[in-house]
Amino acid sequence: MDEDEVRQRLRDVASDEPPMALDLERTLQRCRERRRNRRAALASAGGVLSVSALLLASSTFLDGPDVISRLVPAAPASSVAAPEPAGAAERREILRHHDWRSWLPPDLLDEPPADWVPEDLEEGEPPATKAEEMAARAAEVVPYLEQRLAELAPELSALSVDYIGNEGPGFVDGETHVNGNLGFEDGYGHGQVVFQHTFPGAAPGPSDHPCEEQQETCGYQLVGDGSLLEYSVKVLNEHEAPPMLWSVTHFRPDGSTLMMTSYTYDMGGRTTDERPLPAPGFDILAALATDPEIDLRPRR
């Protein structure tokens, strides 16, 4: 009952005696209180509706839903760091006691001999190559390469060439090198030996690609057949446990080069764990690089 209704009742009973229980002021006060409460409730509901409408309008017209994320405080970001790859902690401990440059084999020359040239260097332009010829030769060499690594490193398993070609899988007429990726499995997961054979006339000499002073160190060794080996250790950053790769490049008497490289990590990303040191080691890389059967030049 509101105030107008009360007044009407009073007029209706004006000709009679007022009921003894009727307290006009008290009745009016109760009506006023109910009206205030109703208005307050409506205002509260309207306020909620207005805020909801504001957020909806903002999300619709002012940069989309992202505006809500700016009005509502975001949950604090997690302070938990990503787990360190297995092997990295071991590598950090190793490098606390051994400078990464010290992993080169001992008794190497600091620089290649100034007068060194391949004994059987083929002068002139590299021979023209055909894609089908390179593919045929690769098909002959790949089984031997897999078998040879299995003999040299019996602890590795599931040996297979992941790809072989010129620049990635496949062959192109006129290319002067063949590279590939020999995959394997060990206790840390998937890994690979990356190899590249560059043909005579296109292969750079040892002085054509000097080591980077900050992140790479090299050493050289003369071989009995007049060829030259280059050993390289490279780190990819200056952190306490940097990813690392080891390479052996054989500068062959015919003027070609065969490079073998191993890593602490899986280049293909199939394995997130890392090895403490590159695998396989320098002895196996050198044995592969100097193997005369690993010759990817097309047969003539």
C-alpha cells in the first residue's frame, strides 16, 4: 500500500469514526520506507545492468573482448621457470672445470699450413652434375654410411638417413655438393650427424672460412696422404651451458671436402632433452670424414 492509497482510505472512512488501531503517521512512514526500498532495489539492479551493458558495449566497439581483460585485473603470471633440458646441467658442471675450447683433440696446429694445397687438385670449373646421377650415387653410399656409423658407435641405434640432397631432400641439376642428416637414437633420444660433401672446384680451402673468435675454435692436423683435417668446437651462445656442436672437415687430396658434424641437441626438434656433449665424438667424426668409401660425387 502506498501513500495515495492510505489517503483514499482515510477519505472513505471520514464520515465514520476512525478505527482506534489506525496510526496515520506510522502508516505513512511505512509506505515511505517501502517506496525507498523499492527505488533502491531498482537502482541497484539498474547499476548492475549498466555495468554489464558497458562491458558488452566496450567489448563490441572498443577493441573487442580484450578491453575486458584491461578492466578486470589479470591473474599474476607464474614465476615457475621452464624445466632445464636433461644434459644441460651436466654440461654446465663440465664447463665449470673445462673451458669449451679445451675439447679439441690435443696436438693440433693452431692454423692450417700456409703452403698446403690438395695434392690431386682438379683445376678448372666443377664438373656438370645431373640430379639423377647424384641420386644414384647417394643410394649406393647411404647403406654404407649407416653401417659404418653402427660399427664405430655400437651404443647408437635406429640408424637411418633422415634426408639427403642438395639443399634439403632431393637433387637439382648443376649442384656442386650433397648434404644429409644421419639420424640415430641414444639414451637422450633422437640425434643426428650432419654431413656435406663439396665437390672439387667448388670446395673452399681451410683458410677460406676462419673460425669465429668469440664462439668457435679450430685446430688442424696433416694426414699421411697429404690431406688436411680441421677440427672445430662451436658454442651457440655465451650462457653457462651453451648448446654445442663439433665438426671435422676433411680437405681431401682431390680438392673436395667432407664435413661431419655432431650436436648436443636434436636439430629436428623431436627430442627436447640435450646431451652433455655432442655425440658422436671427434674420433668417430674423423673416421667418417676420412673414409674413402664415403664419396658422394657422381660416378663417371
